Amino acid sequence: MGNLGMMEILLIGVALLIFFGPSRLPELGKSLGKGIQEFKKAGRELSDSVKEDAVADKDKK
């Protein structure tokens, strides 16, 4: 997890509970997960289109 230790993660969790409350945390987690999923999907689509263009350029030569 990079440079985050257990104490830092715990502090972030407590801050999230204070700011958003326990009822909003699952909602925020779900939307964050969807956002990450969309980002990964867009990255895969971009790399696939670049590969297709490379193959098409190679076939032209």
C-alpha cells in the first residue's frame, strides 16, 4: 500500500466516519469502486485501439 502504515489507514477511516457518517460510507465506497472500474475499462479500450492501429499500420507496409 505504498508508504501508508496501519495507523495512517486507521486515522483516514476515522476521519471519513466523522465527515460522512456511517450511513454514507457504503454509498461512497460503491461509487468509488464504479469510478475505478470505469477508469480501468477506458484504459483497456485505449490500449486495444492503439494495438489495432499498430497492427493496421504494420499491415499497410
